Amino acid sequence: MSDSLHLELDIPCGVEEAWAHVVDPSWLGDDGQMDAVVGAEGWVRSDGETRFLVVEEVEESRRLTFRWASFREEPSRVEIGLESVPEGTRVVVSESPLRALACATLALR
């Protein structure tokens, strides 16, 4: 991954239902395992490739942040936020390469 990704999508369901899908990693691939607990390790398999992940932050029904990586792609940090909107739930997904995050942190010093 060379660039950051930012996506917002409104889905027609409540925040609690959306959260249940966010913490089920199978929506990220064909299969997976993850506990929505800070420090938990997990994995997601898609098209024969496995990405390994570590949960960094959890705000129940609001936000999930994790780092993940495979042996083919550089590691990145993913943040998924949920917000109630009149149409249901707004899902906001941001993903940035860890290399870019490290450079931004150094620039702030």
C-alpha cells in the first residue's frame, strides 16, 4: 500500500448491528479471527493470503483501530468509526501505511 485510504459509507442499520459486523473480521476477507480487545491478535484470510493483526484501540460500538500486515504488503493501521445518522449508521474507514505514520510523527518533533 503506497497511499492512505479514507472511505465513508452510510448503511441502513443501527450502530449496534454495524458494530457486530465490524468486530467480525470475516467481512474483511474469506475467513478470520479477532477479539475486540486492546492487544488481541488475530488474522484475516482472503484469496489465499493471510494478514495478521493486532488490536490497538476499542471504543465499544464507536471505534476499532488495528494494525495489520501480510508477507506481501507493507503493514498499515486501520481505523473504523461508526456514527449514527438518520439513514442508519455512517461507517468511516481510514487506512494508512505505518511507514507514513512514522514519518508524520517524526515531522511533529
